[in-house]
Amino acid sequence: MPPPPAAPPTILGMLGWQPPSLPLLPLVAAIAVVVYLIGVKRVRAQGRHWPVARVISFLLGCLALAAVTGLKIEAYSWHLFSAFMFQQLTLSILIPPLLVGGAPGVLLLRATPHRGLGKVVLGAALGLLRSRAPRILLHSGFTIPLFLISYYGVYLTGIIDAVGGNWFGHTGLQVFFLGAGLLFILPIMSVGPLPGRDSWLMRFFDIFIEMPLHVFIGVTLMMATTPMITMFAFPPPEWGIDPVRDQTIAGALAWSYGEPVAMVTVCIFALRWRRAEKQDSERAGADVREDDERAAYNAYLEQLRGR
């Protein structure tokens, strides 16, 4: 476990510059930004349109990932439950919709050349889409329990105390939170091809199942009268932090943080659902008109043949 910062925690202090000794996730975020912008440049060089909103969404997701794991909050998250909870909520609830909103999968298919190494990459991507593993990983029967484990399993079974005290365990938990959030939101918000996708009604149901999950763990933390996590039970005494009060703040974050993000997600999902139904209705109307025109033309030919 790295040494704690000397200064007591403050909101502005957590936004200070203090990158970790091994900034894995900030480096991943920076590489993702470069690769994504190269893909956007290639697509636009082909004369094809790529929405600015998707670019902004993806860049904001990468920026949030780099900030929450690379700024001073990362140093405080080893010792404060509230800082660690804020990290988890950002990684599992805020960042995944932003990244998925950038449609990186669609960008990969459009920007990758269909020759040389690009042909190999496209073949691997299409082979992965057609395989059985993504169907299982993206099914709600897997993603919802995984989302539950990322809260209740981590905090109520002692997993965080067992693995969170070293760099590999700490970083592994962060990757796990991000991965669980991505697997949950991909089938709901992705605009790209997927190996399987539920109906709009089932995806809407999945969103409303997820919304109260972090609320209950937040209430549990707020009602506890003793520290539940040994790792956060003894903050540096010079900070003057009461661990029970800090745990209460962590619970309040779990209760309140995800609700605005979830409501925005629901609104975007509802707009997409309405747009899809409108397109389906217009397509069905076009098919009916085409059938009517075909029937009228066939009747005209029969009339000519009778003459």
C-alpha cells in the first residue's frame, strides 16, 4: 500500500496532480483517445460522416477514466472509503455509457482497412461477434449478477480486504468495476452489431433492475455503526477522519451518485426506442405501399392478358 498523502482530504485536494507510480488505467485512457481519433480521421478521410457527439462522449469517458485513476483521488482511495466508492461509481456507472456512446465498435469496422493487417483485425472482430462467449457475457442473466457482485460481493464478503491492499488487487478491482459496467451497458446502449440483443422492453426492464442495486448497499453502509471494511477502518490520525462518518459518506454516494446518471441513461434509451419504433413503422408502411403497388400492377397485367 502506498504512503498516504500528507494533506487531509478535501474535494479540491483530490483533484490535484499526483499520478500513481504505475498509471495503468490513465495510460490505457490516453492510448484509447489516440486510437479513437485516428479512426475518426480515417473515416472522415473516406468522405463518411462521423457524429461529433460520439467523439465528445468517448473523449469525456476517457478523460473521466484518466482523472479518477490518475489524480490525487487515487492516492486517497487507498485509505478513505468515500474516495474508493467515488472511484467505483465513476468506473461502473458514469464512464461505461460515455465510452459506449462513442460507438468504438462501429468506428473499428468502418476505419479498419479491408486488406493486410486490417483484414486480420476485422476477421478477428467478426469471429468474436459470432462466437458463443459474447452471447453469454452480454446476457442479462450474467451481467446483472456480475453487477451485484461488484457491490455486495466486494464489500460484504471481505474481498476488498483480501485483495485491495496491494497494487495488483487494487488495480484489478478497478478493472473489474469498469468491465462490469461495460458488460451491463453494452447490450442496452450500443448502436453497433452485437451477437445477441434483447427486445427494447427487456432492455428497459434491465435498466430499472440496475437502478436500485447500489441504493441498497448505500443504505447498508449508512446504517452501520462500526467500520465494515478493515482496510478503511484506520485512516491516518493526522487527517482527523472518523472512519464511521467516512463510511456514511461512502454510503450516501452509493445512494445518490448513480440516480442522475441512470435517469439520463433512461432518457437517451427512451429516445432511441421511440426513434426505432418510428423507423420500423415507416418501413412497414413502405412495405405495405410496395405490396399494394405490386398487386395493382399484377392486376393490370391480368387485365391486359384478358383483353
